[in-house]
Amino acid sequence: MRTITSVRLICDAAKGKGISVADCLRDTGLLESEIGQDDLKLTVEQEIAVIQNYVSLSGGQVGLGAEIGFQMHVNVFGIWGFAILTSPTMRAAFLTAIDYVKLSFVLAKLSFAETETVGELTFDMSELPKAIEPFVLERHTVVTLNFLKESLPESALADIYLKTTLSDPDYLASIEKVLGIKVKGGSECHSLVIPKQWLDLPLPKSDPVTLRFCLEQCDTIVAKEADEENQWTEKVKQVVLEDIAEEKTLNAVAEKLSMTERTLRRRLNDEGTTYRELYANTRLTVAKELLEASCLNVDTVSWRVGYAEPASFVRAFIKKFGFSPGSIKKAC
């Protein structure tokens, strides 16, 4: 799950180009009225969909991603950004960024490697739609450069360059001007290349005490998000289990949880499931446990977990577990 900040910046940029926010949010499940909610969370898929809409509606202009990246300074990234800035060296900063990348807006997979002469921060976009690759590359590069400008002497920037798989000469010439660094196209990967001499330079804002505090906070947030990752799935399960024999609609469960049906559907989708799937799996899991732990026959168990027809129960059971409920024998 991600904060709304990145999408909000895109929507603001779209309005400046005369593009409606509603069009930017098309087919994402997000509403224009929600964009101002600071606590709103969205999925990677939703952010990608917004970017796809924006790039398409903008006619694929060069520099769209860079424009957003230039607005993403350290304050936008919260504790993750401060942990990077207070790292002892640039090498340590890159590794910290990768370790806690879940707390950022990064869409690409980050990795860092060194040769005898340079360090390379690589942006793996193999799982992203090709249409948004330039946007994501621009945004990620500019965000990284924003951090580098706060951490390295200005002279260091002249030695840094971008490698990219993109090869269109007009695009490369244009984006080189936008980024302010050299760009080498036709490479095997997307990566920002930094001479090794800068990797061990003490960073001006390095502070061991602040860094330790930031890393502790990052660990706390990651742990909390892991605990909350499937919180709505568990809440729905509890409602279903309260009276599993009673058939419950999504709307009934949503009312029980004091929210709208649409909101609950979206939150379950964010956790990678649907109400229909969750409801069926909960009932069938309980049925299997009853068959294994009691002397109840299949028809009785079917009724107890809310199935009106035993035949429907048997079909669903076999589909989920791969064997029939009747094959579970209990000595009574």
C-alpha cells in the first residue's frame, strides 16, 4: 500500500495541462473527492493506472516524470528520506534506500552494485508497462538526483550519468537537457552511474544518532504495516464466523463494519482478495475442520456452514481442497 502523495502530484500537474482529474483517475477505483485525504492508501496497480492515463492524455510528452520528480524532495518521503540523508556515506545511503524501499514511492525494483571504478543504482522496470517506462525512469532519476544534490558537492554531478535501454536519439537529447546530466542510450539496463570516489565521501548531514532513530522508526512502520496488511480480511472473517450458518451478503458485512459496500470491496481488493472468495474459503475451511474433528456427516456440515444444497457444498469443497468431503473419515 502507498500514500496518495504521488498520485496527487500527478493530478495537480494534469490540471495544469488542462487534463481533468476524473480522466486521470479513470478505471482506478479512486475518486477526485478522495485525493485530498492524506490518510488514503492505494495499491501499486492503482498508481500505475493513474500514470498510464496521464501519459496517454498528455500525448507522451518528454519530461512528464521529471516534472513530478522535481517536486519530490526529502520532506515528501518522510522518515525514509531522512534515513537516507543522515547515512554516513553515499554507499550506505543507497543500501538504506533499498532496505526500506517499501516506505517510498518507488515503482521499479532497486539494486546497487559496484565495479572497480563506479557504483550503479539500477532501476529494474521489467514488470512495469512499457508505455510508462520513460515516465518512471525520469521520476526515479530526478528523485535520486534531488538526494545527491543535497549530499554531494556540485562538482560530483558532472561525473554522474544515466544509462538507459531507451534509444530514440530525439528522446535522449531532450531528456539529457531536462535532467542536467549525460544520458547514454541503448544500454542493457536503466541505471544511474556514480564514480566510486564519491561513494565513501562522508555525507554533510550524516548523524549517527538521527540515523539510528530513523532506522528504528522505519522498522516500526514496516512491522506495523505487516501486521495491518490483511486487517480487513481478518475483520470480514470474524463477521462471517459469528454465525456461519447464516448467509451474509457483502452489504450486510459492510454495515456490520460501519462502512459502505464500495469501501469494503476496495479494501479487500487492496489486500488481494474479494468478498466472494473470502466468504467461500472461510466457510469451506470451517467445514473441513468440522469433518476432521467431529462425527458429523457431510449433509449436516454443509448445512452448518450455510450451504442450502449439499451438492453445491461438495462441488465447492472438491474445487478448493482437491478431494471430496466424504473422503474424510472419522472413527466414532
